[in-house]
Amino acid sequence: MTITDETTTAEHSDYTHQRPIPREDLVPDLNHVNAFTTDKVASQVIDTFAPWARDRAATLGGQVWDPRVLKNARDAQRYTPELRTLNRIGDEVYDIEFHPAYHELMALGFGSGAHSLAWTAEQPGAHSARAVLSYLWNQIDGSTACPIGMAYASIPVLRSQPELAEFARALEAEGYDSADVPIQHKSAATIGYFMTEKHGGSDLRANVTVARPVGKRGPGEKYLVNGHKWFASVPMSDCYLTVAQTEGGVSCLLIPRRLPDGRLNNLKINRLKDKLGNKANASSEIEYHDAEAFLVGEEGKGVRTILSSAEYTRLDFAVGSAGLMRAALSQALHYNDTRSAFGAKLSQLPIQAPVLADLALEWAGAAHLGFRVARAEDSRDDVSERLVSRLLTPVAKFWNCRRVSSVTEEVIQSIGGNAYIEEHPCPRYYREAPLNAIWEGTSNMMVMDVGRVLTREPKAIEPVLDEIRPAAAEHPLLAAALDEIDELVMAPEQTTRYLVTKLAVTTQAALLVEHAPTAVSDAFIASRLGTGWGPGYGTLRGVDFESIIDFGRLG
């Protein structure tokens, strides 16, 4: 049967008269909003503790939701690094090729000073200012946050040894130089950490990689390193901090990627890791074959040297996890404030408002906890602040890095299927989140570290509890939590996740009482320290949902 033109025209006419989807029903991308100036917590930190850094933070904040930067972050994860072991004529090169988007992100991140401001600024509050920059950067991209954080942590280690001043100066530079040449010919440098071996895992004392002196022994002297590393982060860096067995025990060494004459430094990259997330960051397995290195610190003190650096990387992951929560929360609130259903904005629906408020509480507590540890680093001349830093660093690393995964998952739920599509930023957040709890010490390692602090430095708990007591005097639930902590710390050898969790949440509550609106702090205390809160998000009851959600909004 032949379809007549009249029938075709009629059907076409029916089709064209179907109601078009109105533009207001479609949620546009979150773009062109300054993630710093509209963030109530980050702005407060800068205004209170580092007002001199406001313009710098605002400049980076303006990049977070810029469409070009968002595209770079997505492209860098889609087009992953590729290892090239040989060049055209068969020479070993061990080169890693990155998508141009990766290099653009590195230039933006290192150009912002997010890696070095804490060490180069002469104004007070430099660690707080750098923490805000890291918090903002983690909203952009977690893969490049890794080399940024490693540079931040390594600078004081290298600065402490005059023989390595050249490396420290190159790492401090605000800029990015991707050229694969000796560090002596670079305007700026990056650094990697090569610690873990396949059989040893987190136990660095079990490592079998060895280093022997070329001539004299001692700090700054040249050694030759032989062995392997199972997790070698950022192998295209200009230098690497590593650990190896020496005659004096486990020692820390700095290995340049290229020697002063331009030759590759006897290092082989076996393969790149295919990871769950963090895909734009090249993680590798490597071998040393008489790689030239410089001893950092004394022989046998390598674990202590690395742990002094880990204090800063762990802080960075606590702050970075808060930043990742912020990015996810921003997406959730943008979508739910824009999309309407059942006659109201999604954020106003009684089934959704408790979820969004709960997520805002989680972010607020995490951000304040991370920034409190950064503030302690700003006052290390004060004995009490050094103790606060020593105890709360592993506490914040444990708690913030545990909670970020649940936040990213709940945000995807709050948006729905659109947040499960790779074009949306949320899948990146979801895959990135679990790594923060693994890198630089798993959750159990953080609990063990808290136990060591309470055993070796029992007075470390006192300034933390003293800071909580004024808030506890006004809030019975907080006072009860404080009493429970007092009992638990009497047996630090029994330190468990329960104690560390209680320390984290109680500290967050006290910080919110001091710095956040009453509606936020009261709801946090009632839910996190009371009995009426379920294990999932959205079980808040009897609180001012709108005030809490508004606190979490950008603007």
C-alpha cells in the first residue's frame, strides 16, 4: 500500500505540533560561579586567618566552574597517559605521553601556588591559605592534586638539607615546565613518591630495595639504588623521594629522573597501573638499576623522614576530601534548586530537603575539620598547636576520607540518572573518592597512628579537648561525647575506629558551634551525636532544613 502525500503530511503535522520541551525544564551546567567567593566556609577562613590571600583564592575560585577547565578535567580522565618504553630507533626512553588537557591542568594548578604557598609566603596564615587553594583545586581535578600535594609535602624535607636546595627551589616555583630535561635546566619542577613494594605494602621497614654509597656516607652524599617499587606515583616527575635499605637501616633518598648530562637515571618503568579512578595521574611499577641518588637525612632514619612529609600529605587529603564533598554538594544543590517536580523545586520537597541538608552538614563539618588542622600548622611554634596537629591530622585524614565516598554516592542519587552519565562531573567524583582513604595511609593506619600519639604523647589530647569544652558547656550531647572520649583515651592501646570517629565528629561539632550558624551546629550535634539519626543521609528530623541548605549554597 502506498502512503499518500496527504497522510504523510498529516502525520508530520501531528509530530511537529507535539509540545516541545521547555528550556526551563532542562538543568544547565553549573558554570561561571566563583567557587571561593560564594563558599561561606572557605571565604571565612581566608578573611579570618589570611586576608592577604583573598585575591589569589578568588582567582582560582573563578576557574573551578569555568567550562574550559571542566572540559580539561574530563578530557584528562578520558584520554589516559600512555607509556612509551622505546623510541623510534630502539633506545630506552620510558616516556609517558599525556593528553594536552593534563598539561593545561598542571599549569593552572602549579601556577596558582597550591603546592608551595605555605612555604613561600611570608604573611601569617600561609598554611590556611594554601589549604583553601588545595580545597578549590580538588573541586577541579583529583589526578593533578596528587603531584600538587606531593610537592607541598616534600619542600620542607628538601629545604632542611643544604645539598638539595636546588631541588627545593625548583619545586617552590609557581609554574609548570613539562620538558623532560635535567632539573638544572627547568623553570619549575615536580616530584613523585616511590615507597611501596609488592611484598611490603604499608610496612616500609620490610622493603628490600637497597642503596650503597658511591664514596662517603651521610646526608647529601651520593648513593646507588637497586630494587623495585610497586606503586610509583607520577613517574614523569623531575625527581623522586624513595626509601631503601642502607647499612644503617631504612633510609630516605632523592633520585633525579635525569642526570646533569641529560641521561635517564637508570630507572625502568615496567607498566602503568589501570586504576578505578585518578586515571589522568600516571601510577606505575618501576625498577632501579644503579640509579644515582642523594641521601636525605641520616641513614636508618628514612621512615621518620618520610613520616614528617606524610603529615602534610595526610592534611592535604583531609582538605582535598572536603573539597571533593564541596564540588559534589555544589552539583546537587545546583540541580535541585533548578529542577522542579510535583509543583515545587526539588530542594523544597519534604523527601529531598532532609537529604540535601544532611549533605551540607557533612561538608561543613569536613571543611572546618580540615582547615582547623591547617591552622595548627600555621602556629607550630606553639606547643599546644603542634599537639593539635599531631593528633588531628590522622583523625581528619581518617574521617574526611571515609565520608567523601558516601557523599558522592548520595549526590548521584539526589540528581538521578543525569549524574550517572560520564559527561557529568559526578562520575569523576565517585571514582576519585575511595582513593583518598587509601593514599598516604589507609583508614586502619590512621587509627594506629592515633593510638601511637595517645601512647607516646598522651598530652596531645588535652588541647583538643580544651577547645571542645566551651561548646560542650552549652550542649549536653557534646558534653556527653566529651566525657566518653575522656574514658576511651585512658586505654590508648585499645584505640579503635570508634574512638577516632568520636574524636572527629565531636571536634567537628565544636568547630561548627564556633564558626557556623546556629541552625547548622545544632542540627549537626543533634544528628551526629544524638540517637535520632540513621546511618544514611536524609534521616534528619526536627531541624531547619532551609537554613542548613542555604548555608551550603554557593552565594
